[in-house]
Amino acid sequence: MSSTISRDVTVEALPYFDQHVRDTTVGAEVARLFEQDHLLPGIMVMGENGFRGMVSRNQFFQRLGRLFGIEVYSTRPITAFLDSLPAPPLVLPGRTTIQNAAIVCLARPVENVYDPFVVALADGTHRLVDFLALILRQTELLSEAQIEAHAQKAAAITASKAKSEFLAKMSHELRTPLTAIIGYGEILLEDSEAAGQKAMTPRLRNIISAGLHLLEMINGILDLSKIESGKMEVFLETFSLPALIDEVSGTVAPLMQRNNNVFDVFFQQDIGTMRSDELKLKQCLLNILGNASKFTQNGRVDLRVTKESDQGADWAVFQIADTGIGMNESQMKKLFEPFYQADTSISRRYGGTGLGLSLTKQFCDMLGGTLSYKSEIGQGTTFIMRLPFSPKNSDDNLLSLSQN
Amino acid sequence: MKKILFVEDDDMSRDVISTRLTRSGFDVVVVEDGLKALDIVSAQVFDLIIMDMSMPGLSGWEAAKKLKTSPATAGIPILALSAHTMSTDRKRALDSGCSDFDSKPVNLPRLLGKIEALLGNS
């Protein structure tokens, strides 16, 4: 039984008793009925206009056991007993769920918390239900729900594992033909240049770069899937920040030149060493600088790296400002969504996988930092990445990142 | 000239990578699977073995284990070259006795860097 159905089970589904007497019946007769059936938890009392009340076994015998109890109640109609009760019996509509009925029953005063209760059905009839039958059913439903939740969790884990395996297999199957495409492209490029056939060069370069683009896409998808399944690990190393900045700047310098951009880098030479995941930090900077160079022409791109102290911790702040095409509000909203590029013509004109910024954002989160930006159409875009100089528990080389 | 044994079951990958290695100045011998690799190392001397891991017949992992257990071949460094690129794939290759791991498609400068490092150490 699924937990959705369990939650909908009502008190109508419980086993019930329908023993009842007229309101004129004397107490001695009621006592006789209880003695005939030792499992009977209570008896309903009917008057001329239908349901009149309920006699609980416990309450009734307790009353009879009092001084002169038998004298007072055995010869008079049962209404004498009903009228002496401090409160009317609990009557619940048939559509009440087991869960709600249990809550209401358990909220009764301690002296009659074990009393049966009455279920009023839509057709005007009444049933009497044992309190213990209600609690037993509720316990069963809770355990069913728990079993169901365990099964759902196991199914989700299996599905997630199947997805990871599928992606790993897909990656392998795509890499093998890509090895041939990129490799033959590079061999033919060498051949044609050696033979002085310059005319073929641009098209051969297109084959290679399309292959590399596809490879980048596969790597990006695998990274996102690893992050999603909590398998992406952060590997902490201590490294020189100026050396990293130099390396990254050197890598993107040709991209900046291609669009005729002025590229300036500002940082203090004594900014020192940082403890973080060097590869991920490089990937983040290359993504943002790569975007800045793509979306800016005949303009400028500045990379500023500063060290800031905030709340007792040191932060490395990387600010990448360009004078490029910029973004409007709706483009900015979707900036970090995988495969989102401001519009489909962007990827045709500017290239890119549409995964870079999404990964950059995720990596910044993993490294304990933040990524923010501001942008204006036609004015340019500025990204600010803030990362801790040293993560809190940096004794351990591997930060555990499972998000549970 | 350093002599490299290149073990790869995929025809095109074998052609592409062996051509590039030859052009980079190595004497390259190619075979298609692990068993043929074991056969040829008994007859010729190699400075380095570059080997695919998932191959039919005798896989690269099994071949690497066997090469490392025989005194005659244990000293030859093995570079695993695989299109399986998860961190577990890398670990599995190193656990089988490979000295280093690189992924396909090949980034030639990166691959040559790893080859130089292994030849320098041998």
C-alpha cells in the first residue's frame, strides 16, 4: 500500500461494534450486555430521534463500583447514567482520517482517554469503535509509510546510480570516435601545412575545434552530474596566487588579442599563497575571462585580485570587468542555468557550451565562496568571485561535499 | 630513439595515436590486445608501454598486472591511456601497476609531457 493511500484511510475502515440499546433500558440490562460480551468496549444509546449517547464499559463499571452505585443506576433508565457524565461522547464524522482521529482521541481527558468513540456515517447511522483498534491501525499505517519511504529512497538511489553509469558509459562511447576526429584533424593539418596547401587550413581547424568543443561539452556534463550526485571532490592544495594569476592571464591573452581587447591584470605581488582547489579556481577564472573576451570587442577587460579581511577571515576577491555587450534583467536571471545562453544565436556567434558559468557558480559554492555580477546592456559586465584564502577545516585534504 | 609499445584495440585510435607518436620522434610498435602485448615484450625490448585499458580478450588492467609480476618486464613503465575518465578509472589503472594515466581524446602536448616524465624516470 502506498503512503499516499495510507494518509487517506478514514475511520470508516476500522472494525466496529453496532450494539445499541433504547434510552429507556435500565442500567442492570446494560450491565448484563457487557457481561455477555467481554470484548464489547461500549454500547450506543438510541432515543426517539436517533443517536442519544454512548456508555463506555470502563466508565459504567467504575460508576457502578462507587458507594451505592448499583442502587443508583441499576433500576433507572440508562439516561440517568448519560446525564451524569461530565461531557458528551466523542463523535467523529466518517470521513475523519485515522491520523486526525488519533490526535483528537488522545487529546481527551485522562480519565476517559481509553473510551471508545462513535463514528457518524453520512447515511445517519452510527458505529462504535474501540480506541485500541484506532491506535493499532494508526501504528500500522505509520510503519507502512516508513517502509514506503525506505523503498522510495532505495529506488531514488538506484535511479541516480543508473544515471551516473549511463553518463560514464556515454562519455566513453563519445570519446572513442572523438579521438579519431580530433586526431585525424590534427594529422591532416600537419600534412597540409607540410605540403604547402594553406587553403585547407581553416576548414581543418574547424574540424578540430568542433571536436574540442564537443569534448568540452562532455566534460562539463560529467562535472555537473558529479556535483548533482554529490561525488565531486574538492582537493585542497597550497599554491602561489601570483603564479596562478600569471598562468591564467597567459592562457587567455591570445583570446583577448583576437577580439582586439586591452587586457590588464592588477594584483599585489605580495598577495601570497592560497589554500584552495587550484584546478577548480583556474577553471572558474578561465570561464569568466573567456566569456569577457568573447563578449567584448575593441574594448577592455580588467582582472583585479585583492585580499580582504572580513569577520576574522581572509578572502581572495577576483573582479573581472569588461566593456562588452552586457546583459539585460531577464538574461541575468537565467545566467547560472546549465545550457542557458542569452539566446540561441549567441552560441552560433560566440561559441561556448553554456555550461561554464553554471559550473563556475557551483565550484565557488563548493570552495566556500560566492559569485556575484552586475551588468548593463551595452556597458559591460563585472563578475566578482570571493573565495576564502584558507577553508575552515583545511587540515583535511579532501572536503566532504555530500549535501546531507 | 626510444621504443614504445602501443596497445590499442580501436583501429582508428591506434592509427591516429601511433602516427602522432611516430611524428613526435618515437619508434612505435602497435598491437591490438593484451595477449599480443605479452607476446611481443618477450621478443623485443621497449622503453615504455602505452596501453588502452578496456580491451577484449586480455584487458589492459590484467595485462599490466602480469607485466608487473614478471621480473623481465616489471621495470618497463606503463602509461594507461583510456576513454574511461572517472577518478575511479584512474585509480584502477594505477592499482593495476600503471605508472601514470592519460585520457582520450589525446591532448598531444600533455601526453608527450607524461611520456617524457616516465622515460626520464626509467
